[in-house]
Amino acid sequence: MQSLADIVKPEIDRVEDVAIREALLQSYEKSAPTLKSIQESLREILETVWPEDSLCLFFKNWRNPAVGAGSFCALTCRLLEAALGERLPSRQQQLFMSAARLAEVSYEDMGLMGKNHGELYEEMATNFCGHDNWRLDRYRLEEATQYLTACREYRERGGDLVEALMISLAEELYNHGEFTFVAPLFKKFHDASHAAGSGSRQENMRFVLEHIGGTESGHFSYMVEGLELYCEASGQPVDATRLARRNCEFLQGMDSMFRHLLEEMRGSAQAGKDVSRLQSDTPVSAL
């Protein structure tokens, strides 16, 4: 099974700017222990048969596509506002193009090129849990989601647009790695859940499947272009050291999220007494 670093490396290698490419490669190399921890958490979560409350905790806190897409739309609007305030035509054009690249990230999530990804997630979560109780606020873990919440709030209102763009770039690169990593794990997770009796695996896993292949990797390439265009328009080179630092911080934030979430899921399952692990050597048929 490919590691997160193995998955993202080909996408990073496609980045033409040498400084950006090296910054991202080095930050993933430096973050090897963090990546290992994320992978271990994901494997335990998706290789365990959890009781109802633990499943609800996972799906309440793992993803929120609507909120995430909304924050990217907000950043796009901020770039458009910056473009409208620019008097130099060449720089204004670069800012408009930066905003256009950001808009590309939200098309799928907002349902402009297919079904709304927020709806796909809700359907998947409900099928896996067997009901929609996962929506209840009692399953919300503020401590687990506080880092991603802070990222989204910065995209919407943060004072430094370069910072907002770098955070967003790091998120899209990571998303490509995570979705690709979890897709095979979700197949067994699906077959051991309530979803196994409520339609095909293909349909129940559509949210995950929509995010593998070129979707998130495409978003990452748009973010690279958006960052480059904004920096050119503002007359500053991309600070590779700063980008590497933001990337490492994002990975640390995701690691903290999953470790906290897994701890809460274990506690909800009475310290493991009510759970069992799936057989890791069980073959998984193709979707």
C-alpha cells in the first residue's frame, strides 16, 4: 500500500518552479514521523468495526465539504476584490487569473460540475452509520477540528493573502494524498458497516471516489498557479521557506486532529471492549 508521501510525490514533481517543488518535497521528507502517525490513525479507524457512537464521531468530524468549499469561495472573492482595486492593468490581470484558479477548486465541491460534494458526504455518512444521528451536535469535537476551522477562518478573513494561499495549497496537496490512501481501506470499512446492505459499494463510496484520480491533484496544481500569480502581481517571489513551514504545520494539524478523534472514538467504544479489527489480509474485490 502506498504511503502518503509516495502518493503526493508525483504531483509535487510536476511543479515547474524549482523552489516551490523543493520546498514541498523537503517538507514532506521532514514530516515523515507526522505522516506515519496520520497513516496509523487512518488505518486503525478504517480497519476497525466500531459501535454506533464511534462511527457518528468519525463522520461528524472527518469532513465538512460545504464549509470547506465556502471558505475557498470567500478567498476567491477576496482576490477579486484585490484585482478590482489594482490600477496597473498587468497586475490586475494576474490577480483576476489568480482568483480564477481558486474558483476551479470549488467547482466540484459546490456541485457546479456534478452532484454537490456536501450532499455526497451526507449520503455516505448516513449509509455507513445506518441513520443520520451523526449530524447531532453532541458528536462535534471542537478540539479535533479546531486546526481546520482556523485554516478556513483565515482563508475568509486572514490579513495576509499569501498566507491564506499557502495554507490552501498545503491542504489540497494533502487531500490528494489522504483520499488516495483511504480509498482501498474504505472498501473493507464499507463491507463491515450498515452501508453494505444499502446499495452498491460504488454508490456508497462515491464521495471518496470523486476525490481520487485527478480531482484533488488538479486542485493542487490550481493552487500552485494561484499562489504564483498572486505573488507576481504583488511584486514578491514565492517564499519557499515559508511555504515549507506552512506545509509542515498543516500536516501537524491533521495529525493532531486524527489522534484526538481516534482517542475519542476509542473512549466511546469503552476502551476497545466493543470493537474488533478487520482482517488486513482479507482480499478486497474491485469496485
